[in-house]
Amino acid sequence: MGSYVPSTPAERQQMLAALGMEDALQLYADVPEAMLLTGPLDLPAGKSELQVRGEMEALAAQNTRYGTILRGAGAYDHYIPSIVKYIPAKEEFLTAYTPYQAEISQGILQSIFEYQTMICELTGMDVSNASVYDGATAAAEAAAMCRDRKRSVTLISGAAHPDVINTVRTYCYGTGHALRVVPVKDGVTDALKALLTPDVSSFIVQQPNFFGQLEDAKALGALVHEAGAQYVMSCNPISLAILASPAECGADVAVGEGQPLGLPLGWGGPYLGIMAATQKLMRKLPGRIVGQTTDAEGRRAFVLSLQAREQHIRREKASSNICSNEALCALTAGLYLATMGPEGLQEVARQSMAKAHYLCSELCKLDGVARVYPGAFFHEFVTTLPRQDAVLAALSKAGILGGLPVDGGVLWCATEKVTKAELDRAVAIVKEVLAG
Amino acid sequence: MKLIFERSVPGRRSAILPSCDVEAAPLDEAFARQRELRLPELSETDVSRHYTELSKQVYGVNCGFYPLGSCTMKYNPRIDEEAASLPGFTGIHPLAPEADTKGCRAVLDEAARYLCEISGMDAMTFQPAAGAHGEFTGVLLIKQYHDARGERQRTKIIVPDSAHGTNPATAAMCGYEVVNIASSADGCVDLDALRAALGPDTAGLMLTNPNTVGIFDKNILEITRLVHEAGGLCYYDGANLNAVMGVVRPGDMGFDCIHMNLHKTFATPHGGGGPGAGAVGCKDFLKDFLPRSALMEGEGRLQVRAFAGNFLVVVRALAYLKTLGREGVPEAAKNAVLNANYLMQQIKGSFEPAFDRVCMHEFVLDLSRFKKETGVSALDVAKSLIDRGMHPPTMYFPLIVHEALMLEPTETESKQTLDEAAAVFRDLYRQAYDDPEPMHTAPHGTPIGRPDEVKASRTPVLRWRQD
Amino acid sequence: MNIPNELKYTKSHEWLKEGDVVEVGITDFAQDALGDIVFINLPEAGDEVVAGERFGDVESVKAVSDLLSPVSGIICEVNEELLDAPELLNSDPYGAWIIRVEQVNDYEALLDAADYEAHCAEEA
């Protein structure tokens, strides 16, 4: 129906006439004729906006939306303030390209500079890039930036998110480097020391880890540095409001999935790859970085900086091919952090932790339900759960997305968004199924 | 303008959360953060004003003409945004049970159907988050294919010297040695150079067609045949697909796999540098090597990121594809090409096209003679265009043309816009001969003048610090 | 353009000063062509260099250029001052040595000042 082409048929004819042509197909004279499509595409006819709206709404309606979400595992249902939804929808932010032309892009550039500063504050690291695709690719890029000629093996904790491990494995397959998975005992990284051979370039740990457990991140970092390797921490940014920052744990690179910072679950994306490092590794960071400078009149100005690291200049010698990142998601994350402020973010972290602990203790009062791993956790935990399928089905029927089935039990999560009443209701349903 | 930190007032905050209705959970001191959390403290009004002020210092497609070559800055329809903000999409957990995500899966299935038909491919993944990520995924298909056949001696990827930097960078990320081949005078593949580069060590060729100077390589069937004969595979960089969609298909040109930039060709907004989405398609024989995602379950598959991909971007693209349908897709391409040729024709006589012939959706101006005569560079012209209310074209790309300006008007611009733009170009051309001085220091009407990039790189300031 | 007589040159615009150890830098022509140099990627002392092969690179705002070693040997010293002050490569190209090499056992084809000047004239 539409193609958003504004020119009228008469105008198109005028333009063709100016070119000495009658038909737009004449413009394709270079295309071998045998290759040109002869008939129409085997696609539905175009539709009006009204029809498209109806069809998209019908598709969305085929999904099941849950009022209460007790599942995390890499994507977290935090409350998104209204203003955090509205501002990124401004057309200027939405429809601009990468800010190559600094003079008409100060708004985007400054938003990224502010984002970089906030990420440095959260992680304690010296420098942040403007984002990569998601937390998993951030970990993979971190592994790449830590390698050198002498050290090429990457280690990753087996308690990291399976998608993160798989993504790092894929990137290692690409460049032909070795990846070794460090064993897990009692839900946390174990026996790291034995794997820290002289060819190890970096070790990646996730904090809190996939099972929600808190790793002894400082001790792991000390081991890594003793062996002369680099320490990469993959962190939940919300947790950093109250947990020791990567810098405090000795990390050389901090990465993380930025989705909890104001981005919707959106069935997996777009999300945000957070990446920050020590000053020493600044020029090894991949992707866009915004820097502050001045113009000829001495006015503060922001530009894409340190570009000689990047693919458009370094080509096959660049350590990463990334160009577009997740700028609008970074703007959203910065906006979320500014809206919540330091107290607000700490409140989100504390309440998420408190509610997860409440849920855990209530669930563990039920027969056959117990924590699988000992030790401290943040806002996720694994429990045993008899009649798992029946319990999850009953919760689902009540509009509650239960925990995620994992090896040995179910991985639960709570955020500040769920109320005590919702948690009590969920526990009551579990109890009922277990009793029946 | 002020940084958000400079607006901060201690103690100021928004009322977002209720107080906690369960008992606080204790946190062992050993795990606790010691360092103060220094985020800005603002009211909601402060936040709103700050970002509104920022938004006034951004130039988007909604602001005016944006002929940024190779970026396909077409209009981003609002209905696509509304579709992507439906709670039935935004509220879905990526690990929700399959039965609860029928709508999401249907979106991917339907988008795959459209894109397979447009590209001439048999299967599609939506996991890659951007064009470069799609290239990575696509070249990994090639690598897995050769590995599965035990042909590990295929260690080289051929890339024309006119290619975008992501192509060689991608090949290197996939462990390949890059063989750069020179382009012929018209920017097309030099068949002799290609023949000389091909051999038993060839893993594949990465190519965009139309190429980076906006010309359709008429030898394309011969090119892909030669690569296949040598045992290599052909990768299509879909950066320029907007010129040919619905008219000719990469699959019919002999390509084996392809990435498409949904944020270029399929009108999803670029967001000031992402999120995009790089759908990757392939012929049937490569299907088993596609990454694991919602549509491609299974152990052993590679995975290029977490979860299914930038799903909400795919939702936007699907809304766009549904709007265009079978007639709208080729109509968009033909008008993109018509607009480019018309604009080139209107500018010709002042600035010179690098290739004086019919172009596809974009064309390159070569300002080297002009610069010699006037001292005004491509950069000066680009910056002067800003003062005329226009976003500059892509500068100094492709590298094979000196003093290049690359223009891609897209199909969503009207004849009036093109006429006005051409008049501005002709006017600047004359100004360069009459009064070049102001052009060297343009732009003049922007919040800042040209930034000192040398200073930015030599003494990097990458975050704000309290004095 | 400054081309000191006492130095030897490569076609890729590095200069070389012989002595107990061999000192290597980039020429006035090179720094001029690159424009404002903003960063240098240096090797480490103890690294081996091979004549004609890359040992580092220099970055300007919009370009990066490989540094090719005129000799084979072992790097005994790198000029770390350049990490903080890469502009020295622009302002004093022949004072701003980049690496010092010992145990030199092979040389690239080297040009004397006159031949190098001719070579630059050709390239310009």
C-alpha cells in the first residue's frame, strides 16, 4: 500500500524525463536481464497503517503476559519509570545516525559521555566505552582485548550465564583461541588456581553468578593477578549499587548486561553491553568512545574519540569489527540512573535483594523445597522443587511466571517490582500444588 | 550546556518506589560496596529539561534532509515504533516458555518469510544485533562449512579495497587472512585481480552489490561463479540492498549468505548509533550452521549473543514490511535509485561525480579538482552544508576516491527536497570560488564549531570529574 | 624538509642511526604526511624485530600507519616518553627515537640521505 515515497507519479515522470528516461527500470541497465525479477515478489500486498496496527496487535496478543515475574536468568523485570520510556522516544534521539558530525550531534555525544561517566562511577573503573551489543558480547570482547602474543587462553567460570559462555566460545572459535570453563562447586567457581597456566590471558567471572550466588570476587581476582593474567568481571549493574564494585575487587575489565537499567524485557533485545576498563587498557577497548575537547573558541565539545582503534581505520588489524552499538539503550540507561539517583538505585538493589530473600525463606518453609547451594545471594537463588512442572503450570495459570528450571531445581528471582502480597500469593499456590 | 552531573543538587530525588514491604536482607560486609555511589541527584523536572535540551542538539531524519551515503537514512515510520512498544512484546521474558511466546515467534517467522523472499535465501536468523555482527555471523557460516568438510586449509577471505572497514575486520575476527584486491576504475571487482587471488586456500569473498561507489557490478554472475569454482563461498554485505530489493535478489546473483541491516533498508531507527539488527540469511546448505536462537534450537550450535536478538527492532521491521508488501518493496528501491540519479544530475555541472554514469541508490562526488582550484576541501563543503540546514553526506569514503562526498538521498525524500538540496550544492560550489574563507571555518550557526580532535585523542578526557 | 646526512633511511620512511645499538624513528616526511600524531603503539624491550616487518604503529586522528623495522635484532629499549608525548614525533622526528635494537643481524635495503630525498620527491 505504502512505501513512504512522497513524490507523485507526475513528479516521478518529471524526474525520469530529466534523466532522459521513461521507466525507472531503465536505471537498472547494469543488472543482467536474466537476473531481474520478472514477476512480483511472493509476498502479501502492502497494507494501510490501520491494518498493520491491527495485525501487529494481534501478534502481540498471541503472547502470554505475566503480571508477576519471578524469573530472571539474565533478563530482569525491574520497574521502568515513565520518563525513562518517553524521553528515548523523542524523534531526534531516535532517528539520528552515529554522531560523526559533532557540530550537530552534541546532544547524543553528551548523553554518551554522561553514560560513560555513570558506568565508571558504578563500576569504579577508569574508562567506559559507549556500549556494545549485550552482556554476552561484552564478555567476548573483553576476552579478546586481554589477549596478547604470549597469553591467548581465556578462562570463564562455569557459573556464568550459559549464553555468555556460549557467546565467548563462539568468538574464540572465530579467532581460533582456546576457552576453558572453570569448574563449579556448591554453586560458585572452584579450583581456578590449577587452571591459571602461564598462557592464560584472562579469567571471566560473573557476579552475582548465574545461580544468583555471590562469588568471592576479591579472592578470585587476587589469584588471577598472581598468575599474571587479567581479571574480567561480568556484573549486574543494579547489584553494583550495594555490592563491591569491580574496581574494589581488582578487575581489569568490567562488563555486564545493561538491560536492568531501564530497558524492557522485550523478549531478549535490544539490550545493552556494558564495558569499562582500567586506564591501562583504554586503547584496547573496542567500539565507540566519546571524548571531551574544545572548539576553536574554547567551548566544551564532545567527539567520537580514539577512532584509530576502530575498524573503519584499522580494518583487518582492528581487534573488533563493531560499529553500530546500542547508543539509544545507553542513553536510556543513563537516563534511568539519573532518574533513580544514588539513593533510588540503592533502594532498587536493596528491595530486590530483600524480596528475593523473603521469597526464598517462604518457599523453603514448604516440604521438599530447599536451597540447593549454600552461601550469600543477591536477588536470585536455586531451590529444589518437587512436582516442578505442575507448580510452574499452576503459577502460570494464576498469571505468575515462575522460576526457570535449571539443573538441580528452579532458579527464582525477585525484583523491587513485586509486592509482598504477590509473593505470598505465589508461595500459597506452590504450597497448594505440593499439598495436592 | 551543562552536564547532568553539573545539575545535581545533594538530596534531590524523584518519588519512584514505595518503601519496602518485607524485611531487609542483611549483606555481609565482605561483599558490600565501600565506595560512594556518585550518581546525579535530580528532580524529574531537571531530568526532563536536561534531555529535552540535549534533544535540541541532535539532527535526526525527522529534522531534515540526511543524505548520508551508505547509511540509508530513510524516514522511520511512527507506527513501527508503536508496534514495538506494545506491552505484548515489551513485557515478554526471553526465557518464557515456548507456549507463552507464540506471538514473538510468529513475528520472527513472518519477518523471515519476507526477508527470505526479498534476498533469495532459504533460512534466516535474527540473533545478530547489528550489521557488523551480522557479517561476523555470516562469515562464521562459511568457516563452519569449510571446517565440517575438513577443508581447514581455506584460510583466506577476499575483500575488495573499496569495501567498508567492517568487512576486513570481520574476516580477521573469524581467523581469516584478508586478501585485499584492487578495484577496477569504476569501483567494480577487477576480474583479473580476483582470478589471481583465488586458489585452494580461498574460503570466500565478501562483497556488496551495488558496491560502495553506488554501481551495480554487471559481472556479478561471473564473480560468484569464479569463487564457487575455486571452492569458496560468497558473502553478500546487504548494506546497499535498498537499491535493489524487489528488483533483483542476492540469492540469484550467486551469493550463499547475506546480512541485511534492518536499521537501513527496513526503516528501523538508528538511535544515534544503535540498536540496529543484522538479520542473516543463507542458502539451504548452510542452514545447519546458523546460530542458536529461538527459531534454531539445539546443542552444538554457535551463539553470537544472548537470547533471540534485538527482537523489538525486528518487530519494527516487520511492521514496515507489512506496510510495503509486494508492490511497496520494489517501489521503494526504484524511487531510491531514481532520487539518487536525479540529485546527481541536478548537482552535475558544479561538483563532479566520481563516476559519470547511471548510479544505483547513492553516488560519490570527487572534489579533488575542486579542492585544487579553490582550496576548499570535502570536509569544508560538508561543514558548510550544516549551515544550510542539511546533514552532510558521508565524507572521505570510499577510500578509493580522494576528497569523496557520498550522497544517498533515499526514496523518502520529495522532488522539492532534492531540488533544494541541489541548489545548495551549486551555491556552495560557486561560493568556493568567490568567497571560500567562511567555508574553511564552517559551520557557524551550531552550538559548537569544529572540535579539536587532535586534543581529544592526545589527552583523552572520557568521563566527567568533579573539580 | 629535513633529511640529516648522517642517518640511513627506508623506503617506508623510517630512519636509522647506527652505533653500539641501532636507533630507529620516523622521518620528517613521514610525520608531515601523517599529520598530528596522537598515539604510538610500542613493542616491548626484549621483543624480536625482523627487517621489513611491523613492530608497532602510529595513530593520527583519522589514520594508522605501521612502523616497519629496518633491521633484524632484539629490542633493548623503547622510548616510553612517546606514550605520553606522541607530539614529539611531529615536532622533533629525529630526536624522537622509537626503539633501540641490539644483536642486529640483518638489514633492509637502506637509502642514504640523497637517495631518500629522491625517493620522497617521487612519492610527493
